[in-house]
Amino acid sequence: MAPDTIDDLRQGARDVVYTGLGLGILGFQRLQVQRRELEKALGVGLPPTPDDVGRLVRHLTHHR
């Protein structure tokens, strides 16, 4: 193979890796936002502490 072809393959592989990492980071950030929205909706942190669970159970059983 010509040196240019090997360099092109290396650059292509590098681009694929960087793109994959970037998409993974964006996906993780999106999950973090969804987790925070869920925490806000439930009024507890995730994972919930035992106090959070008790408070949530009391809230759910008193509002039926």
C-alpha cells in the first residue's frame, strides 16, 4: 500500500473513534438530563435514600 493510503486509513479510523466517543458522551449527557428531570418530578434523588423512599410512599398513600 502507498503511504498516503495507510495515512488515510489511520485518519478514517481515528475519525470513527472520535465520532463514536462524541456520540457516547452526548448520549450520557442526555441520560443525565432525563435522570435530573425524573428526580425533580419525583421529588427525590436517584438512587433514593431510605428517607426519600419513606417520604415518597407517604406521599403516594396519602394522595389516593
